[in-house]
Amino acid sequence: MAEVTPEQPSQVVVGEDDKLEWVDSRSEEELREALERAEAYRIRLGNETDRAFVVSTWSQGYWKGSLWGHRVRWQQFGPRMRVICDGILQHATVMVACPPDDHEEILGYIVFQRHWKPPKGHPEPIAGGLDLFHFAYVKPFARLKGVFRALLVASGLPDRLRGVIVTCPTRLWFSNSNFRGLDARFPATIHDPFLPMYYLRNNPFPKTIPIHPDRNNDI
């Protein structure tokens, strides 16, 4: 994970200013209830002890949840996605939500980068850098309880993720006739699933794992 500089606090507390500046399309009552739930969590920066959990849930969650990943055998997808996750975590920030009385338990996390500098040859270089949103995960029992919102507020990312590039979107991002996805709440995000490939320059893919037709290759 990215090294924490002295300017980055080891503990992040959601303050009144953060709440007031965050724009949300929900009603005032819904927003108030969400903020009350968010105050029940302690937000901290991720550390090396969190890495295994983050890489495992990220790689499996993206495999099962992306529009295309579940069509690839896990023995092919898993090792490659773990390499991508490890490469991103060398530069990204991880924020973790914990119960207030247990700072080790992970209720959820987000992986993101502020002011990312596009590498030379990037097809759309933007002066000043970009904000990247790589992945988010919340444990099933903690979902719909304000964990994701608390993490977003603490991250300092732009309101409603306006102009933020999402690199590993799952099906939860995309609305359809029967489902209201995250794109309804964050309509100004940009999706770029090719961007994580830039992190493979110093982390080559592992050799192809042989596929045995007589063996179940899923998890």
C-alpha cells in the first residue's frame, strides 16, 4: 500500500464540514439517517496487516461482480487479478471502516488515489492529475448501514465522485430496468477498466495455469 506521509493522519474523523460539503440526491431525512449511521464507525488508513484481506476480497469480488470476469475461469482470473491489486496497492490509499470498539475488524474499505499523474503515453493526459476509484467492499452484514458513505466522506474525493475514474466497476454500478445502480447516485464518473494495466510494468503476469477439463477450476 502507499506509504503514509506525515501529512496523512493515521486516524480520520468525519467532521461537520465534510458532512455539509457532501452533495447527495437523497431526501434530508434519508441523509440525516445515513450520517447518523456513519458516525458509528471509526475510519482509519489501511496498513500491511489488511493487505491479504483486501487483495482476496477485491480479486474475488471483481471476478464475481464484473460484467465479464465471471465468464473467466478462476484459475486464470485470480492470479492475474492479484498481481494487478498488488501493483495498485503500491501507490493507492486504502481507507478502512471499523467498529468504534475494535480497530482491527474490517467492516469495509475503499481503494482510491487522489491527483494521479498519468504516465507518459497515456491517451488522455490531464494536467494536474486525476482522481481514481479502484474498488470498494463492505461485508454483507454491514451493507446498507452507511459504511460506504462514511468511507467516501472521509476520502476527500469530489462530491458525488464527479469526474472520478472508476477502474474496477462491478454490476452494482450499472442501472437497468429492474435495478437502480450506483451510476444513478454518481452519474458523472468515468469508467476505464484498461487503466489498471499501467500497474503491470514492474509486476508481470504469472505464467498461465494449466486448465484440466476433468477438474472443477472454480473456487
